[in-house]
Amino acid sequence: MTNSINQRLFLDIHAIQTVPPSNINRDDTGSPKTAQYGGVTRARVSSQSWKRAIRKYFYDKGDTQNIGIRSCDIVKYIAKKIVDKDNSISVEDAITLVEKTLNAAKLSTKDQKLKALFFISNNQADKFAQACLDKKTDKTELQEILKTDTSIDIDLFGRMLADDPSLNEDASSQVAHAISTHAIESEFDFYTAVDDLAPEDNAGAGMLGTLEYDSSTLYRYANIALHDFYKQLGDKEEVIDAVKLFVEAFVKSMPTGKINSFANQTLPQAVVVSLRSDRPINLVSAFEEPIKSENGYVDKSIQKLFAEYVKYEKILDKPIFTDYLLLDDTLEVKSIGKSTQNLDELLSDLKESINVNL
């Protein structure tokens, strides 16, 4: 494959991950989210929930200079940068200045807040703060600041602004809703809380309630259009570092819904990473027929995933690169690529392949 920014190159990430009793991602009634697939009810964790967990991992482990902020409180966020640049300006005056400048850029504000969530990179916020100090009012010039020098999470996950679609940013990645590889049935935990200061002759609980939960083995999937991501960032080394961070975050992150109640701190039992030149492929079809088992779902899910991977060679071009990591390296699976000993080896191999093929 020739090195070219115009060459199509897609990254696929697949994972099998078992989760004990938990309520990772709730619906509007407080119940764990579910989906109908293959004629049965599956556990579901929304893509938005896991993308949020991935972004939080970026903050903890990545370069914060290239991570964005998504908030309605962008006015105060930029105002703080103005005060940091010029401490002779009061916070109140800085807020007024930011509001006026954002309005000039056609971003609507009310009560010192944007009317909708806005995604802005740290570098964009710094430059916009300087534009406020310089009393810039030209819409085109101000919007150019908000269009260039984006952060990796804006490029990966996209940005949408109803006020002005010209400030939208197309996402270079896609994250699927994780679903269980088998049918599930929700259960209820009846809990009580004891009042520590209750009289000794009071045998009743200080509080009682119920909490719905389920347990599941999940299939998780995400992809990145690396050729688009390269065009957004413009630097191959930065792309490679960001992709490695994304894969690491995909593997190690966990949404925090009710996590203090359930401590569902698990990691994937299998990870498969591929580079493709034609198109990405979600292999959820491996589980359209739900797995039925009386002795666990993980091994059967991994084996079905690997078998499905091979089937698509009838339709798709052979992947340029495939590495996989199994926690149980004694498990017999279809041959699909190189078995790695740990995540560091997988990421190192991926870095080398992207460097050659992008």
C-alpha cells in the first residue's frame, strides 16, 4: 500500500467484555438500557455513555493541551483564560467581553452561558481569549479560530452547532452501542439503609428501595476513518499517538453509572484490532442468534466473533493488519492474525502498521 493522505484506511476495534450485576447505563426510568436483537432482549450500553468514558480517559492519560471541553459554560471558561492573560481585568468584565465576542461569532448566549453545548479545544479557547482582548469583532475571523486547531476528541467524535452549521465538525470515528451476546433478564435488588442514630428499640430501616440491574457478556465495536483523521490533524505522528490513546481508552475505560453500588470494574477478555483499505465492518452479526449456555458466555462469544471475522473475507478485502489479545491464550479460535502477549505489544504493532500504510 502506498503512503498517501488520499488512501482510504480504516481501523476496526472489537472487544468481548463480561460485566457482573450492574446498571452501567440507565434509561429515563432508571432501568438498565436494553435492545431487541435476534428476537430477544439484550443488555445495551449506549455509544454516548462509552464515548464519555473514553473522553474522561483522555483527560486522565492524554495530553490535556489537545483535549477539548464540551459545555454551556464556555463563557466563563474563556473568561478565566482572559484573566490569566491579563490580571488587570476583572472576572465580570472578562465575562462581558467573552459574551460580546461570542455573539459577534454568531454563538447565542443567555445569562452568561451558551444556549447549547459547544465543543472547543484548549488551543481554540486560548486563541479566542486573545481575540477578545484584541477586541476582534469580525465574524469570519472569529469563526476561523473556532474551525482550526481542533482537539483530538472533537475530530474523533464530531461537533454539531444548530446556530451555525459552518462550525460543525464531522466525526472521524464511530462507536457502536454495546449489546450482550445473549438474552438477558433484568433483576431487582431490594435494599435498606440503617439509621445510625435510630433508637435501639427501632427495628425498622431508615430507608428502603429497589434497584434494577442485569449482568451480561458484551460485544463492543468502534472504528476510525484514519484517512479523515489524518486530514483533520495534518500530522502523522499526532494521528498515531491519538489512535493508540483511543484504542487504550476503548479497552480500559468503563462508564460509571451506579459503579459505586456494583463495582463492575471489568476489562475485555478479548480485543481484536484491524486495518482495512475498503471499509469498516461491525461483526455483531456473529451474535444475531443469541448464545445459549449453562457454563458461561465469554469463550463461546470469542469463538463466534473469530469465526464471523473469517466469513467476511468472502466479501471484503483481506485486512492489511490484524492483531488480537486474549486473556486466556489457551482458548482455541480461528486464525485471523497475530496473537499478542499484552496490550503494549498490540499498540506497538498497530503504530508500526499505521506508520507504513497511512
